[in-house]
Amino acid sequence: MLTLACTPEAIEALPHECFHHPHPHVQRKMERLYVKRSGTAGETHPAVMWIAKATYYHYLQGYHTGGLAQLQEVRVASRERALQAYRGPLEASWVAPPPATVAEA
């Protein structure tokens, strides 16, 4: 079982990040870490927090390897969008003023 040794800065940042981080997924990670830091029985954490044990231990391992900065990372897989090739002409058409009369249209 991993023990959680938080720095004073991390202890101070956890409650704030649970509610004020802009990304909800990071808020949930911080909440899980905050509950772990509170000192309750470790085996009950995943069940109480409605997450899989593997996810819970992944969060703890992430904190051990990279601290709060690693838990604050948001990894989103990027993929090619179908309209990406037409971005320039589409943006230009949105910026241009619309036709004022039927004849202009």
C-alpha cells in the first residue's frame, strides 16, 4: 500500500483544487487525494468514492511520481476533425457580414 506523504504546500492546495480547478476531472482527482489525506481506512476509499481500485491506485501512483502537477494534467486524445481542412473558409464566412438583401444573397 502506498503511503501518502504530502508537502505542506500540497496539503494547503488540495482543498482549494477540489472546488476551484477549471477541469472537473482534476477536481475529482484532488478530492480522492484529499480523502486519502484525511486519514480514513485506506481499503474503503475506492468503494466510498465510487471509483475502481485500479483508478484509485493510479491517482496515488501519479502523485508519488509527479506530485500535484501530474494530477493536474488533463490528457485528451486528439484526432483529426473532418472540417479541419475547411477551417479558414468557414471562419471567413462567419466573420463576413451577412447579405442585407435578397439580391445580395
